[in-house]
Amino acid sequence: MFAKWLRENNVAAGILTVIRVWLGYNWMTAGWGKLTGPGFDASGFLKGAVANPVKGPDGHMVYSWYVHFLENFAIPNVDIFNTIVPLGEFLVGLGLLLGTLTTAAMFFGLVMNFSFFLAGTVSHNPTDIFFGFIILAAGFNAGKYGLDRWVVPFIRKTVFKRGEDGVRNAA
């Protein structure tokens, strides 16, 4: 019942718009600060996450697979992360602010939130994850009062158009 209201109700769409714009502003300003600031460098954060991994009550690493990912992929390719983190934050924020490809933007925002969480950073991530899942669960309704009102039908019409036989054809 709540999911139906969240996905279809106009009042819910209005509430979701406020949440979406707030999250979008936070994401976009975080990314913009890194893009225009004095040279973003993720290496300190990544090395810190490896040196001080999340540990359980028994003292063992909880997310050893993530620490191995950071050690063996992220740190050796830190230049890639120095580009995709600020750009990703900015684009997630822009998508949420404008209500364009809202569910995709929120999905990638949640991926980043969980990446920070797995690295042991709590900060505002629980709040962002909570509201992010609400936006994601709402689907199209979260971007109804945004550019998704026109973008999503256009994509459905052009990319997922159906042929005369009713079968989807790639554009």
C-alpha cells in the first residue's frame, strides 16, 4: 500500500521532489567542491580505509573483500578515482536536482554511499542511504516534477520502441 502511494501519488511526488532536490544539492556541491578545489586526491582516503578497516567485535576485518579491492585496484588506479569520484558526485547531484534519469542517478549515488560506508566512513551516509532508497523505491514518481516527465517517455518511445509485431526493437 505504501509502495503504491509512493510510486503513484501526486502528494508523494511533491514530497519526493523536496527530498530529491535536497539530496541533489548536497551531492552536486560536494562534487563541485572537489572539481573546482585545489586538486582532489583520493589516495589519502583510500590508504586510510586500508590501514584502518572496519572491524567486528572480534577484531577481524568485516569487509576484507572491499579492503582487497581498495589495495589491489583502487589505490593502483587512484588517478581514475580522482576523476570519477568528483565527476560522479556532481552528475548524481545534477540528475537529482533536475529530476533527470532520477532512478539511475540515485542508484549511482547509493553505490557511492555504500562505498564510503564500506570504507568505514559514517558521516551523513546513513541519512543519504535512507532517503536514497525512498527515491529509488518511488521510481518514476520521484522525477515526476522534474525533467523525467519528458525524458523518460522520450527514452521509452525511442530506445524501447515496439515493432508492428509487438516485439521490442533496438533503435
